Amino acid sequence: MANDPPRVLRTLIVDDEPLAAERLQILCAANPAIDLIGTAGDGDAALRMVEALQPDLLLLDIAMPGLDGMGVARALADKPKRPAIIFCTAFDRFAVEAFDVAAVDYVLKPVAPDRLTRAVERVQGALDAGETAGPTADTDFATEFWVPHRSEMIRIAAIDIDRIDAERDYMRLHVGPRSYLLHHTIGELERRLDPERFIRLHRSTIVRRDRIAKLVHDGMGAWHAVLADGAEVRIGRTYLAPARAIAGR
């Protein structure tokens, strides 16, 4: 009901670092939306406690010895009543994989109180709406990504990405006038993006198809794609045939 108070989430902390777990315990104690029911120091203990306690929410570290946080999330994926997952980690490089295990949010350590509050509110909203924890689209392709921005991770909808450029070990996601760096390979991003919406034009560039305004030939053997914002992307020879197929050529 609209006037019902926000639900309190029975929450389990999973972190192998005692100081990090203690900080989360303090934050949870100060958050009225959280009922902390336990703390696990490794992935195997987390699975046993989930089975015994049936929490609503896991505050889950990723980098742990033995069964890591991704392993815990995958082990819970097929459970009929699985808890929502908020990853709490010091590393941003797992953000793309977090999509695959349907995590609700991805929070960077040290976890700030307001950032944890926003993540918990997302879980409450998903549960109140009767949604599963995480993406619900009927597709094998990524519909969104978490990217680091200042001291937190933010969600970027895949359909809002205009272009992706490789920059060494990072990918630059261009979203309107802004851009964000994501720690991943361009090959893996290409596999995760819907080919009906995105096309690779160069070994270092992926473009959203509807952003291509025209294809032009420079008279010296090279083709370029001119994008809606006026930017030009050189088309690599390997990718020329699929690119020209856009224009029916």
C-alpha cells in the first residue's frame, strides 16, 4: 500500500576483512531500513547463513579467498527465494560482471552512509514493486552498466551510450556531452552489447547504430562514419562490410 512504512530488510554482511565488516555493521546500526541479522567472513559461510536465516539483502564483498562474492551470487542465482545483493567492494573492475549476477547495486569502499542509503532504497523499491533483484529484460545482452564516477558507481543505460572508444585497459563510454571510463576490454563489451543496436567500426571503436548519420569515402581508400554529433570514426577494413551493409551497400 502507498501509505505503508518502508520495509525493513533483514540483512547479512559478507566480508573477510574485519575492519570493513565492522564499518558496515556501524552503518547498518544507524540505518532504520536495515535489520542486521549476521556477518559472514567468507563465501561458504555466507551460503550456509543464507540457507539458515533467509535474509532479504546481502551486503557482499567480492574479493575474498576461496568462494568470492561473484561465486556466492552465482550460487544463489537459481534459488527460488534469493536475497537482493548489493556489492560492497574496493574494486571497480567487477562492475560489468555484477550485471550478470543481477546485483541491485555496486558500492565502492569505503562505503559512505548516504551511498548505502540510496542502495538500500533501490532494494526496497524493487521489492515493493514485486520485481526481481536486478535486470528484468528478456535479453542476453547488457541493458546497463555500472561505471565509476568520482567516489561512487553510477548506472548507465546501454541505449544511452553513443560511442565507446578503447583507451588502453579502459573503455571510454560517451553518453551525450559526458564520458565515463570503464575497466574492461572492447571485445567483451562487443559481446555484451546488442548487435541490433551497436556496431563495431574499428578495433578501438563501437558505435550505436542510430547515431550514424552517413558513411563517407575519403577518395584514398578509407571510409569514415559521420555521427549525429559531427564526430568522424574511421572504419577499419575488417569492419567495412558490416558498416556498408547499414546503407544497403
